[in-house]
Amino acid sequence: MSKLIYILNGPNLNLLGQRQVDIYGGETLEDITRDCTALADELGVAIEQFQSNHEGGLVDVIHQARGQAAGIIINAAAYTHTSVAILDALNTFEGPVVELHISQVHKREEFRHHSYIAQRADAVMAGFGTYGYQLAVRHLAKLLKA
Ligand code: DQA
């Protein structure tokens, strides 16, 4: 069976393609998921995408990932900068975790410079635009097949 990668997206990312297009680009979450699914097929892994506007919803999906997913790509959006609960949940997951941001958060407001998730993440990506999701899938596919 293919190794399964969970792609988790936090609040407001359901509005990608409509929301602050100058920062986050014109692609929707459906576009990203479609491209990542095609790439995952090519690389011999599988992906599942989840989006929630709620902190507890993300915690629940991370619990679900335990025992189901081999790796996690997470863009926790604003919860990156505030959520100890998501950090604690990620600490219960044993596989590799990639923290992802579409924008280059370190070039933006100071409150975006701190990440709770970075304390657990094995890799951190910021500023690659929505193409970053494909780069992260490639990275995890390589790691998981090694
Ligand atoms: C984001 C950056 C966060 O600071 C912000 O709250 C988001 C998206 C990004 O993908 O660049 O919602 O995680």
C-alpha cells in the first residue's frame, strides 16, 4: 500500500484564490490538492488533504493521523503563531512533519515570526508560494521511500 501523507490546512486557507491574492496567489485549495494528488501518484505515495477553521478540528485530524499517516505537511495558518494545542498534538505523531507557509512569514509582521510548530517540525518551508506544497510532497515522498 502507498505511504499516506496528510496535508493539513488551517483557518482561512479554504479561501485561497480569493483571499489576499497578492500574498497567497490565485490558486485554490482544490488546485493545490489536485496537483499534489497527481504528483503523489507519480512518486508512489498517497495524499489526503484536510482543512479546518477550528483549532480543535486540526487537533482531531492530527490524532487521526496517528497510525494512519506516514508523514504530515501542515500549514496551520494563524494557529502557527498561537497554538500550543497543535504543537502538543504534533508531538504525539511519530512520523516526519513539514511546516509550510505560502508566504515568507519572516518578511512580514513580527507576530508571524514565531512558530510553535517549528519546535516539532523536521523541516520548515516559507515563501515558495502554493508550489511549496508540491515541494513538500516531494521531500516527504523521498524520505518515506528511503
Ligand atoms: C500562512 C502565514 C500565516 O501567518 C497566516 O496567518 C496564514 C497563512 C502562509 O501560508 O503564508 O493564514 O501560514
